[in-house]
Amino acid sequence: MLYRRQALEAMGGFATWNLVEDFTTSYELLSRGWKGIYFPYALSRGLAPTTLAGVYRQRFQWCLDTMRLFFWDNPLCKRGLNWRQRVHFLIVMLSYLVSGLVFPAFYLIPLLVYWGGYSSLLGHEMPYWVLRGAYLAATVLMFRYLFFRKNALKQFKMLCSLFPVHAAAIFAALLYPPGRKPGYQVNNLQPFAEAREWWHLAPLLGFIALHLTLPFLSLWQSWALPRLIGFNALFSAFIVWVLGDLVLAAVAKPRWSPARDPRQVYV
């Protein structure tokens, strides 16, 4: 991040009420009429989190800061931003809201169908497939546009899998209005010191286990109609495929470049 000194002096310095100061400072400068330019090339290297706990901590802080802006300095009410800038910031904020609050509902719906045997889709499967297919196609196109040449599928899976972190950050943002700054913990001070704590995977493993077992248990116990179980089993398979990616990444060994300091881990 590179700023013009004149811009910072005009604003009185960096915006420090949020943790991610560069994001908030840029937000403030844009609202004051300064122009921001995104340069899509890597000019420096940094350390990625080496453990799942580190990833969770990093993404929690990113989401917490973004949602603090959403709740306490929303771009729709931010004077000085044009409509494209408002949409740009809202896309980031809404992606966290969808990940933390909407995706878990999609994970729960098939489980409730297996358990209770009732679905509002019964007898309306075809219209649902059409509408759901259109929604899925729009989602695919959106991610391909937002993450062009940046592995859009991986970005989508990460957004789906980090729902516990984003949900916690969304609710935490409500507790930290301006003037009450949350604490901050730096990643990678001791890159290999953190143990692989499996409890970080508990929400994902819980959903995966339920989606793998409940369809068969429901069929065996006749909790739901077979066609209803089969219909929802397709969604269960998709959910397991999506959530399983982060689980596999968490159990894999970290990779690093042998030509560099072994503490510089690239995941």
C-alpha cells in the first residue's frame, strides 16, 4: 500500500479506529475525493498463516474490521463515495454476511428434511431446480468475474468453509463500535509453535458427518420419502465436496521453498 503524503496530511494521518488500518484509511480517503488505483502485481512477499488457527485468526480480523465498517460506517450512508465505490465495498461486506449467516442455513436445510421428513419443495422439485440452477449459474459467473484468473473455485470453497469464523466476526463487530477497538494478535511470530488443534475443524467435520450419515439413517428409519431423501442427497454431496477441501488442506503438511528461510511458509 502506497499513499501520497499530502493525502494523509489532509486527513490528519492514518485511520486507527479499525484493526486493518490500510483498508480503513483507503476507505476514508476515497470518501474525501482522493483516487485509489489497484496495481494487480505482487511487489513484495509476506508470510501466510502456517496453521488453521492462524488462518482463522487472520480471516476473523479481516471480517471483523469489514463488518465494523458495515455496521458503524456503512458505505450506503458514507458521504463522498460514488455509486461504484459503494457497490465495491458492499460486495466485500455482503460476501462475509452470506458466508457467515446464509451458507449455514443451506447446510442445515437438507439435515432438517432427513430428520423431519417435511419439505416445502415436495411436489415442486422442477421449479426449484430451475430457480436453483439459475442462481448457481449466476454465482459461478460472479465468482469468475470477481476472481478472474485467481482460482475462483478455491475462493468459493474458502468462503463456504470459513462460515464459523465469519459468523463469529459478524456478531463481534456489533460489540465494537467506534471508540471500542478490539484486540489484535499477530500471526507467525512463532510459525511452527502452534499445534494442529482439531477442534478448529469441529463445525466442518460435524456437518460433513451428518450429511454422510443422515440420508442413510433417514432411509432406514423411514423418516422421509425416498425421493425426498435422494433429492436432498445431491445437495449433501455438494456440501461435503465444498467443506472437505479445507479439511484436507488443514491435515496436509505445510509447504515451503527450500531455497528460503524455512519459517517462510507458503500454503
